[in-house]
Amino acid sequence: MNIGIVGANGYGGVELLRLLQHHPFVKIKKIVSHSTQGNSITHIYPHLNNVYDMNLEAMNVPEIASNVDLLFFATPSGVSKEVIPQFLEQGITCIDLSGDFRLKNKGEYEKWYKQTHGTTAYLQSAVYGLSEVFREKIPEAKLISNPGCYPTAALLGLIPVLKAKMIDPNSIIIDGKSGVSGAGRNLSLGNAYAEINENVKAYKLAEHQHTPEIEQVINEISGENTNISFTTHLVPMTRGIMCTTYCQLTEKVTTEKLIDLYKSTYEQDYFIRIRPKGVWPATKEVYGSNFCDIGLVVDERTNRLIIVSVIDNLVKGAAGQAIQNMNLINGWDEKTSLQTVPIYP
């Protein structure tokens, strides 16, 4: 199968290149970048020498569409919404790693992303690619909206108790922490070494664009119209997402019973690993992999559930889940090219 990557010069794009290098069923035909067109990918990323001998190309819709069957868009928000409809009209399957098609409501997108959106029909037809949750919808999709990194970690931690209606959805508080690679490769003062090293910063309080994305899925699963509290922090590491989520239980239940619930919910899901009681996952334990590790405990004093979920933001939170969705679309084993052991230490 011939594929292309738009935005191959960014961290998400180069992670797609890394993970797809051993995929037995695909061939990368096109790598596209507006800002670095004409450059060799090895000029930008020397670690790809002797692996990929390709030049980044300009966006030429007819020429690209005639050479690929599927396109990944690893672009900043605001780019794919302008281009993807042109490829869909030519029958090309698109997997978008940006936020342009995650929200079903056009007004919500424009409120949170501060941009206009002219493709309402595609907002409705896009399938949200949270692989373990919407596995049945993904194979029929022509447009996959890949989830954000924070929503992936937070939602996978919440889904079992949401489905079992064991928590009050309006009580959910999510404390998220991310490594610096989540901000992309563009230079900014806030991501400079001297600003990040030995420092932890909260950011986008009460205005993070992943908030309505998380709420949209919670509402779909719970059947309620909910509002959550979601706070994000930047921590001095390269990769990783940790979400510590707090929610009020609606009944008395033990930690052991909930661990059993989580294990049974995800028993067929290779990439979800549930920790035993009293063992908490760490970002280093999923580094470079497509795993999501989850630990939980019931605080008996308050009858609150505390969930800790971790992912690699560039793999399960971006490129890895995108490949998992491509595998599902094509009826391939969803683990194909993703069975990498986490890098440790």
C-alpha cells in the first residue's frame, strides 16, 4: 500500500517514519513539507541516514493523490482542514494527527482553536480514532481524526468506569503533565532549555483546546452533558504524558474490584496494561512505545477514584495510534510495526 506523510519534518512526522520503517504492508511514496520542501529528510534528521533517502516535497494535490492510497497529516492545527477535503474527494484515505476534525461542533472548534472552519460535513463524518474505544467504527472510515495526546491518556483511564456508570462525570478533574516534544519542533522562548530545565509550569489553564475533545467523548459514553476541570503542566523531559484523574464514585467499591473491571474491559487490548494494586505507572515505562499503562486506587475517605495513566505523547499520543488506526482500516493486525518494547532507562 502506498502512503504519504504531510508534515514529515515535524516530531510526529519523523516518528511515523521511524515506526513505519519495518511495516510489511506499506511503502512510503511521498513526504511533504511546506516549510522545508526540497531538503533531504536526512539533512533535517541525520539519524535517518541509510534508512530513508528521500526529499521533502511541496504540496501538490493532484500529483500526490495519484501516487498514494493513504495520507497521514502530521501538521499543526489549521492546515489539514484546508487540504484534506481535496484528497477525500479523490478517494484518498486520510488520518489527521492535528485537531482540525476532532470536534463535531463547528462553533466549538472556532471557540477553542481560534480559527474558522468551513468543512462542517467532514466534521460530522470524521471518525474519532481512539483505537480501543471506537474500533468498530474505524475500519469503515475515510477520514480518521487521531486523538490528542492528553485526551488519549485521560480517556483510556476513564472509559471503564464511564461505561459502568460508576462515577459522576461532572466530578472529573484531570491533572495533566507533558514533555516538551508535545509543543513540536518550532522554536519559542517558553521551550528554551534555560526556561524548561529544573522547572515545572502550568499553562493554558481553563482554556486548553483538548478540553472539549475530552468532554465530547465523555458525553458520548456517559450519555450526559458534562463539564470537566482540566489543567496542563510542562515538565522538563522530552517525551511522555501523565494524567492523574480524580472523580467521585457513585457507589462504595474496592480498589480490587475496579482493577478487575479495568482488566476485563481491556483484556483484548494489547496496548493497554493495568498495574496491580499499589503499583503506579511512570512515563519512562512506556517511552518509545504504543502502550498506555494505567494504575488506580479508591480513596476510601472521600470515595474518590484516583487514576494514573501514562503514554508516550509521540507514539500512543500521535504516530503510533495513527498507525494502529491504519492497521484497523486495512484489516491488518493492529500491532503491526508497533510491537516495540519501551526504551528503558
